[in-house]
Amino acid sequence: MRTIDLDGEPIGSIAAFEDEDSREIMFWTDKRFWGRGLTRSAVTRFLEDFPERPVTARVVVDNGGTLSILQALGFREIGRESSFSNVRAEVVEEIILQLD
């Protein structure tokens, strides 16, 4: 797990989870800092330090910003799944992506 910071101010986080069969990355950035390339840069650096592949990520279908970041970094869709979102308190459709 890492903190995304801007001039010493925490603005988000990145985490990776690994078990015997899979690796998954997730990240979050405060909305005030969207659109500046900060998240993409932080995820790029994180992936350089987390070289094991393949790695997966999940994104809710209506989260275009996160989807764009993942696709720009080479993640490709490998499936979709419906699951309960604690944040949204409802079932959402997620795109499952993989970086080989």
C-alpha cells in the first residue's frame, strides 16, 4: 500500500493484493485532484515497483476516469461481474481488466 501525495499532502492511495492465484491493484484519488495526470503517474510508478504479472483491476462501468487510466497503462478487459458496492450501497457492474 502506498499514499499518493502532492507536495507532502496525501491525495489518494494505491494498494495491491496478492494470493497464490492472483494479484489485484486498486487506487483512489481525491476528486479535487482529478484530471491532472497525478493518479496515472502514481499508478505507473507503483506498477514499476510491483512487476509481477498478470495483475488485475476492477472498475465500475460508469467510472470513465479510472477505466481510461487503466487502459492507457495497458490493461485489457477480460470480463465483467456484478457485485455489491459498499460505497454505493447497491449492486454494480464491474469491468475486470488485466495487465500481462
